Amino acid sequence: MTLLSVNVNKVAVLRNSRGGLEPSVVAAAEAAIAAGAGGITVHPRPDQRHIRPGDVHDLAGLVAGRVEYNLEGNPFAPPRPGYPGFLSLVEAVRPTQATLVPDGDGQLTSDHGFDLARDAARLAPLVAQLKAWGVRVSLFMDAGAEGLALAAGMGVDRIELYTGPFAEAHAAGDAGAAIALCARTAREAQALGLGVNAGHDLSQANLGDFLRGVPGVLEVSIGHALFGEALHQGLGPTVRAYRAIIGAAAAGA
């Protein structure tokens, strides 16, 4: 069954807007795990707008031996004061998975996947290093992206489908073409031996349709919508609601 990894970035946004330690990303992650989340995701950015390096270490201690830990980030972003660089963080905490994302410093949120024709040569030695540390490697990729064989060739374990366009189409009431493109890309990846994850703008409203339409999704990473829903429903009930959607989709497959 698809694993739900809860992204706690938004808790850090709220904390940082006031300063201090509350709300606690560790407490939020603990509540998500208690409600049945199978993983915790964070995306530390160089500007530390939400998750900070200290959070990465604190959460590593919390999840160890309990659930998966997924660390997202741009492997090409250089270190700077207060931010040691993505690979340094991975080396320090050894998460279950490193999801490599090609986002620039000024991006509000991740909005596109890698262009492997351009980026594969730069990615290959970084993927090899991550694998040497025993970390599963996933690449953030657009549905319909070309060059998935390059990902398989460099030893990548999974791709994460960028689901923003699907979510936008679903909200507009016409997701047929978007879901078909995601499904086609998933099958192409799986035929190459790559696992398939998914994330971005997935919500209770669209997750079931996505999982029923796209075969063999191993993991969904959900944060923004989940914490927005949790403001009204509570974090524990919201995580349980997502798990029920995943279970229903699996039962109907």
C-alpha cells in the first residue's frame, strides 16, 4: 500500500513567523506518526524560510527506527552561513530517502522537475555518493519527462512525480489528460526498474482519484494541503483520513 509521508515544513513556517520554538515541528511529526503516517518529509532550503538544519537533526532522532525519513532539497545549492549544503545534511543524518529537487533559491515552492538531458552528468556523482551512504535516491520529475533511462542508468531508485499540474486540472474538473500522463510516466519508470513516488498539491479532494489512476505509487508526500485541512479537522484525524483514502484506493485497485 502507498506510504503517506507527512511534510512538516508548514509547521516551521508558522513557528518562524513568530520566533521561538512553537509550534514544534517535532511535536507535529510525533502527532503524525501516532496517527499512522509512515514517514516524515522535510525540505530544508538555504534561506531557512521554514525547516532549519537543527530541525533536520531533531527529526532524525525522532523518527529513527520508527518511520521513514525523507529529506528533500537541491543538491546543487552551495553551502552558505547557517546552511551546510544539502549533501552535508544527508551525510549527517542518513535519512531513508533523499529526494533531489531542482528548485532555485528564489522559488516560492518546487514547480518543475529535472531536465535529465541537461542535468544527468552533474547528478550522477551526487547520486553515487548518496547511494554509498546507504540512502535511497529519488528524483523530482515532471509527468511526461524524457530521459528516464538516464535516471535508471545512474542508479536512482525512484522518481517523484510532480503532481501540481494534475491537482490544478482536477480542481478545474478535467483531470483526464493529466492523470493519463502521470500514469504513462509511472509505467515508463517502472519498466526501467524505478519506483514511483508522487507529491505537490495532493489533497483529500484529489488523492483518491490520483492513486486509482496511477499504478503502483509507493509513496505520497503531502504537507501544504494536509496542514491546511488540519487547521479545521485536527492533525490526527486528518492523517487518518488520508490513510483511509489510500486504503480505499488500494482495495479498489
